[in-house]
Amino acid sequence: MKYQLQLVFKSQKFVTGFVIFAAVFLLILFYPLLVTKNPLEMTGGLFYKPGTYVSVTDAVDTQSYKINKDVVTGKLTKSVTAEEQQLMRDWLLNYCPEVKPEEVSDAKKAYDIIELWLQYYDKTVEMEGATKAVKNQYVRLYDKVENILESEGYIVSRKNAETGEMEEVAAIETKEFVNVKDIPNRVTFPLGTDNFGRDVLTELVAATRTSLKIGLLAGTVATAIGLTLGLLAGYVGGMIDNVITFITNMFTVIPSFIILILIASGLGQAGRGAMLVAVVIGFTSWPWTCRSVRAQTISLRNRDHVNLSKLSGHSLPRIVLTDILPYVASYVVMAYILQIASGILSEAQLSMIGLGPSTNKVATLGLMMNWAMQFQAPLSGAWWAFIPVVLSIAMISFSLNLMNTGLDQVFNPQLRE
Amino acid sequence: MAKSNEIFLGGKGVTKVYGFGDKKTVAVNKVDFEFHKGEIVSIVGESGSGKTTLAKMLLGLHSVTAGEIYYNGELRDIRSPRKKRAYWKGIQAIFQDPFSSFNVFNRIDTLLLDCINMRGQKNLPYDKKVELMTQACGFVNLKFAELTRKYPFELSGGQMQRLMIARIFLLKPRILIADEPTSMIDACSRATILDMLLKLRDEIDMTIIFITHDIGLAYYVSDSVYIMEHGIFVERNTADEVILHPKADYTKRLIKDVPKIYEEWDLSTV
Ligand SMILES: Nc1ncnc2c1ncn2[C@@H]1O[C@H](COP(=O)(O)OP(=O)(O)OP(=O)(O)O)[C@@H](O)[C@H]1O
Ligand SMILES: [Mg+2]
């Protein structure tokens, strides 16, 4: 046993898979200890992008510092969009009589092109062939940029609660900064928010945890049923074998995913708790474990060590447990790992077609995908709502499969290259 | 050698067919036999003649396709698990391939302790059990102190076979079916091992059914010899008769294949 474990941990594939899995596992274990908020709490709004959000009024109230920095360049680059820069480029090339084309092509950076445009732009220049709307667009763009350049800062005023008059509270200059740490109200969404305005990272950790639980439960149920029936059918044989083989074959003819869909929809929206879904998944995926355990048991039951055990007067359960089970154990462990992975994938598939766990108390990886798709996250460019979920599913399933391959190479040395 | 006329284990028309249709193999074909109490019987035949199959049927590990087996003067009845277990109290075996005879997950101690438990000495204090195990190992020239806590795959093939004999020593069955018990043992120790079996037979008045492909060995140990060819007994008689006046062609061929059969018997050459 100890020797086998040593052998297993010598396999690079297994160790890689194990490390990835352990990392995921430690994350879902320790993250909730550090971030104690409810993963389903709706803190933000629809698809806020990743980042730290600070309260604007807090920023006004917070003590400010003068910092000598060219704020205009930064602001210009940030607030003049790529399309607007393209508009400027178009104007310079098409309507401007004075500018040389090399000058335009030399201006690569956002600030350079803005500067060049400001230098030459004149609203009185005749724009031949341009519609009124296009002309107005340029005027508005000029005003906007002008405002940024001229900005003297802001006067902040507040309505007096008694008199109803506006009173000046603060004057903010352009070079005034506040320290983000001083602002009491800050929210960080490292992976943005989802369609319900929940913090995606916290939700993802909770979902991974639930999905792993589902996979573990589904894998355990499937392996337990498959192992028990496989051993029984293989060792006892006869009528019991016929019945079990018949059931297994039935499951083979009807794809288990179809059965899964039927049961899941039969349970109804209200009846599908996460753990029940896991049990249902496990209940539909045992046949292949059963079939291979049965095949291995049949090849073992006529071995002489089993015969010797019989001659020693051992009972049937004892023979199955001590003379058959240890010989199939390594295989069963590998099958178990695959069952966990496929349990997680099954849940995701089920949830994607709307038959996953219905409870709004937990998130699962599949449900997160489902929500992201329903609210068209890909269309709104909200990659953070689904890419991390896809990556989590891929990583867990990759690590489990890697572990399985590693084990396979240790236990079936003929497969080694 | 102790031998009575009582038929201890007998068979009439015992047949074993493996597979169906095209793949049908008749491994044992309508054989009759009578083994007497205290006798050493050899079943001799070349590879694939059905010796192991017959042995498994005698042991009740394989079902009998046709025919009857008699045990202790009555038709053998091992239909229920309980009756089977009772049957196995009296009949034991040493299997042909020592490497597959052991559960590789159990220590050697487990195997030997099982035998002691089976003798009904489960409640013996542990040092008494160790004493018994040491004695059994000593009987086959093994040192229990060296074997204890070891796993079967840490032993050599010959050590495994000797351990199997030690197991028989502990169990003291009334019938032993030994399927080529010395196949892994070098020629010198082979004689020793056979002598051990013979000594054991004398000690506990055991009936031994000795399976071998080596007619010389059969002659050396047995009272009567059955010659098996393609699942059929082509000749059965006392050892002397079979060797000195063989009737079947097959027997003659077997004898011819053994060099120096009529000369002074030298075990180290077989
Ligand atoms: N489980 C089985 N299924 C099908 N055929 C079998 C099985 N066991 C044995 N046979 C066939 O039965 C025949 C007799 O085999 P058996 O093992 O009894 O021979 P044997 O005399 O013991 O040979 P050896 O000296 O090599 O051990 C062989 O042709 C073999 O192929
Ligand atoms: Mg054989």
C-alpha cells in the first residue's frame, strides 16, 4: 500500500494533476475564510467590469493631496475613444487643407493625434459632401476635448436641508488627488459582477465548491452502485448476473444523459436541490463502472488464490472483500476519479439546458454558465461572467483526468511508453 | 504403506465440457476411478490432457458436466455453501501455479493463521499459534522467523510451493490433491519435498492424489497410477504394473520419453 502510493507519486502526470486539484481545493477551502460575504449577495449591477469601485461622494469628502502630474493627457487618452480618434484622423486626411499626410501617419499615440487635430481643426472649414449630422459630431467632439483641456476643476455644492439653497461645499482642482486607501467605501470585484450584480469571484469559488461536492457525491453514488453490482454479477454469476447485465445493457442502449434529462425534468423545478441532482447523476452513470468491474471479477473468480480461499472455508462476502476487491481496487479508484469529473460535467450540461439545480441558495458552475448565457454575456462583451467559469470546469476536469492517466500508467505498466 | 480397500473418492462417467458449439472442449471425458483410503494415486498425462480440470472437479471448484462423484461411500453432496465448507474440511489441494495461488495483498502470516483458525484453534494464544506456524514451516525447511510479515511476492516460486505444503501440514486433510507440487523446485529438493509429502501421509494417514506429467516421479511415489490422454484414462493399475508392463501405447511412449527408466532410479535426473 505504502509502496503503491510512493509509486503513484512518482508519476509526473499524477503529481501535476494532483497539484492543480489541490490548488483548486485549497482555494475553495480558504477563500471563504478570508471573504466571508454571501456569495449570492447582489452588491453590484448588471455586468460591471472587473476592478475596484470607490464611492464618489467619499472621494469629495476625503482629504486631498496636490500631485504634480499631467492629468490632461491621461484624461484625454482615457475619455477620447478609439472611434473618436478615428474621426479625427478622417477629418485631418479628408477635409484639412493644410496638414501633411505624413504628419497624420506619424501621430501614433492617442495624445498625438488629438493634439494634431486640435491644432488644425476649424469649424469654419467647408466639409464637402459631409452631412449636417457629421458636421455637428465634429463640433461636439471639439467642445468635449476643449472642456477637458480648459477644465479648471469643479465646484461641489449641496442643497441646504432647511433653506433649500445650494451651498458650496468644496472646490476641486484638477491636480487634486485622494489616496484610495482613505476612502471608506470601496468595493473590489476582481472578476467583475454577473447579471444579478453578484461578485463573480466569490460566486465562482462557491460554485466550484458546490460543483465539486456534486461531482464527489455523484461519483460516490455511481462507484458504489457500479462496484457492488459489478462484484455481485461477476462473482456470483448465474441468475443475478443475467439480471444485472440486462439492466446494464438497458442503460447502454438508452444513453444515460437522456435518462438523466427525463428524471431531472420529472423532478420538477422545485424538487431539484443540488445534492438531489448529484444523486440522480450518480444513479444514471454507474453502468460503465459496473460493466468493467464485472469483467475483471469474472477473470479473477477462477484464479487459484480465490480457489484456495474457498478451500480455506471463507464465506462469500469475505472472499469478495479480501480476494477480489483488493485486486480491482486500483481500477475502481481510477474509475471513481473519472466519475467525479464526469459528474461535474453532467451537472454543467444539465444546467446549461435549464435542468440543473433549481435552488437559488447555491451557485454551481453549470448554473453560472446558464445565467451568463441567458443574459447574453458573450454579446455584451462581459467575458468575466463566463470565461472564468469555463476555465474552472476545464481545470478541474483536466486535473482529474491527468490524475487518472497517471494512475493508469502506474497500475498498468504495459501502457507506459 | 497403509492402504485399505474402502473406496474413499470415486467417480463414474465424470465428464467436463468447456464452452459451447464450435468452441466446445471436452477436457475430461467419461472417466471412472476409485481412490482408496491412505493410498497415493498418481494421475499422469501430458500437458492439456485434463488433469487440472479433473482435480478441480474433485475439489468441487468446477461443476461436473456429467457423471457422479462418490465421497466416503456416498454420492457427493456439495450443493449448499455449508456442505461445501464441510467437504473442504476433508479435502485440500496444492495448486499447480504457486504464483497465482496466493492473495498478494495478504501477509504470509494471514495464510497460516487461517489454517489454524480452520482447525478450530482460533482461540489459542498468539505465541502458541506462532509455535504451530514455526513447526509447520520447519517441516518444509522454511524459517518462519524469516517469512513472518512478508508478502507472497517476496518469496521464490519454490518457497511458495513449500509454504503450500506447510499449509497442508497445518490443516491435516484426509485427502490431498497435489497438482504438480514440485514444478518450481530444483531436482535435489524435489526428492526432499516428495519425502515430506510421504512422511505427512504416514503421519496423518492422508490419501494423496498426485498429479504430474512425469511418469518417473509417479512411479517413485505412488501405489497406483492412472494414465490420462485427452481426457480419458487409457490405463490404470498399480505403479509397478504400469511401469513394468505398460499396455497402452501412450503409456509406452511416456515411459520411453523418460531416460534410464529401467536403471537404478536417480531422482536428480528427472
Ligand atoms: N477454464 C477453461 N475454459 C476453457 N477451456 C479450458 C479451461 N480450463 C482448461 N481448459 C481446456 O481443457 C483442457 C485440459 O486442461 P487442463 O488444465 O486440465 O490440462 P492439464 O492436464 O492440467 O495440463 P498441464 O499439465 O499443462 O497443467 C485443455 O485443452 C484446456 O485448454
Ligand atoms: Mg494442469
